[in-house]
Amino acid sequence: MKKIALLAALCVGAWYYFVGGRTVDETMVRAYYDEGSHALYQRDAEPACKQLSTKVIIQDETVMNGQTQRTTLNHDQQCEAVKTSFALFEQMGAQMGGILTVEYEFHIDSIDIEPGRKSAKVQGTSLLKMGETVMQFESTFNQRLVREMGQIKLLRSDQRTMVRMAGGRGMSQSDFFSK
């Protein structure tokens, strides 16, 4: 009897590892983006890093002040970039007397679940506003999400971000980084 129970448990475990724990659906995809939004508002890099596959490749094109910077990031580099960004948010907030508001919104334009439900292609946009108009990051993205051991993870991202900083009567870029 113990052998049958052990065999059944092994079969269930194998099914979950090879099939059940690797399928993707639209609800899971939407929950992935909601969780990322919560991590951003909490400025907590750990949940954001856990959303990345260890095999992630991020192709990023950032345009700021007419200059374009292209980068390719892996898991560790993206985690470090997230930690640096969250630290920058804290620094900017402190320099503004603790009144820096952060607003984030995203819009999913399309979700294409691949045949076999092993991955999803997602296209969308996001907008991160710091201090309403002090600094804005407006992004478009094409991403591939997969499910690894029951968790939805980012496997590939091709994204373009426009960075805008307040000009004229607002604070200049150098004002944020002066001590």
C-alpha cells in the first residue's frame, strides 16, 4: 500500500513539474503585472527580482535628453538596476523633503498565449511618474512570460523608454543629484 501511495505521489509530482507547473493562462499573466506594480509601490526589489527567469534577457532602449542608450541585461544585472532605481527614488524623495509621489500605471495591449500554453507574448505600455511631472518614464514593451515551478517569470523583454524631466520652472536634472 505504501508503494502505491509513493508511486501516486511521484506521478503527481512529475505531472506538476513537467505539465501543471509550467502552463500559462491570461489570469496568471495579469496577476504577474499586478504583482510587479505592488513591488514598485513598495520599492521592494526582492519580489521584482523573483519575477525574472534566471535565463532572462532584457533588450532596453532608453531615450533621455535626445540621447539614446541601448543595453542588454541578464538576471543579475536587471536585479541590480531595480535596486539602484528604488534607491534613487528614495534619494529623490529625501531631497524633496519626503513629498515625492510615485504613480505607476500599465496597460496590456495584447496577450497571446502560445500553443501548448508554455509561454505568453505580452505587448503593452507603462508610465511611471515621480512627483507628477518631475520625472516620467514612458515605456512600450514586448515581453515573453513563462511559468517555472508554478511562478510566472519574465524570459524576454524588448522595451523602449522615454525619460522626461521637468524643465523651465521645475527642478533641473542637476538639482536632483546635488547634495
